[in-house]
Amino acid sequence: MKPTPPGWPRISSALIYDDPKRAIDWLCRAFGFEVRLLVEGDGGSVEHSELVFGDGLIMVSGEKPAKFPHYRSPTVVSGANTQSLMVYVDDAEAHLKRARDAGAVIETELETHDYGDDYWADRSYGCKDIGGHHWWFSERLRNPVMKK
């Protein structure tokens, strides 16, 4: 593979929120994202944003029916999600506390998942954010021995 553009991960995700400014503030406070770029439009709307977490990146905006008629916030489709985001953190317990304190809906409490010596072990929890998007946060406890 060719290298990615400077400053961009191989894969990123775009999330749609009813109130993207509020969501951006909340994602930074609750999950530890940092705003890398915020492009505002008429009336202070969010035209584009880039939030980073380590080397990961998400883009947050509101609905833009004329440009992207198929992008919707989970709140307008009965809470449906077609993706669940998964993020590795350094300390899952501390991250869970931060998210819970900020009002994240914890759907799966912190658990250790051990898939055996040939695989990995993670400590993870699942939650829903203020816009209805589903997230998993995991701390790797053991890496697998890679076999070729």
C-alpha cells in the first residue's frame, strides 16, 4: 500500500449528529477526543470537523440532505446504527469513569475477554453517546503470538 496522506489514518469515520457543536464538545469531554479542525458555515453550522484520538480520526457534522441525502443521525432513524466504533485506550477503567461521568449510556459494563493463549485478551466496555452512536472502548491486556 502507498502511504496515507500526511496526518490521515488509513480509515476514518464520519458521524452525523442533530447538534454537532454540542456533540463535538461532549466527545472531547467524555471520550478524550481533540478538535483538529472545525469549519463553520452560515449561522455557525458545522460544515466539517476533524476530531483526533491518538492516530485515529472521526469527522462530525449535522445532516446535509442536499449534499448527502442518505446520511442521518441515529435519533431520526429510531436509534438505528449501521456501524459501531471501536477505540483502544490505555486505561479502560479510567475511560469508563470519564464517559459515565459525562453522561454516556453504558450498555455493557467493563469486562475482560480472554480468547486464549493463541489470541488476545482485552478489557472492554460498550456505550452509547449523546447522539445515539454505539462505541466500544478496549484496553489490550495480552497480544497474540502471530503465526505465519
